[in-house]
Amino acid sequence: MKAKILHKTPKGFLIGRGCRDVKIGSVVVFKNKDIGKVIDIFGPVNSPYIKILPFRKNDEIYGTVEIQYRPQKNRKNKIKKHLKAKKESKR
């Protein structure tokens, strides 16, 4: 998915215009670098505005970016497996 960065807010967030398929938590990529994460979607349904939390506040990014949805791994299951393996190794 593509989005166009419109401006930077005084608090450091980036505002862009995306497509209908954008999801909260998606990673924003510019020139093959992860630059931020979608934290809010607002406005019209067909071409919503997206609020992006940049990983670095000093980045000046304007133009077209790519939005990639990467599902988060379930940390609870990962922690449970780790604890279970730790208990078994003590036996």
C-alpha cells in the first residue's frame, strides 16, 4: 500500500493520506527503511488520513511512502513456551 506524507505536526507526528486498507500498527517504509508506525486513522473511509509515529523525531520525510502490515507475534505464547522449557531443563 502507498501513502503520501502531507506534513509534520508540532508534536513530531507525520500526517499522511492513505488508502482504504491501512491498519493501525502497520510499519511505514521510506527508501527501504522503517521510519515509523501507524497509530491512528481518521477522516473519510475511501482515502483516510493516517497519523504516523516516527521512530526518530528529526527525520524530514516528504513524498510517497509504503505501508506494510506485519502481524505482531503473540508474546504471551512465546513467554509461556520459554518458561515451560526453563522448568523442564531444571528437572
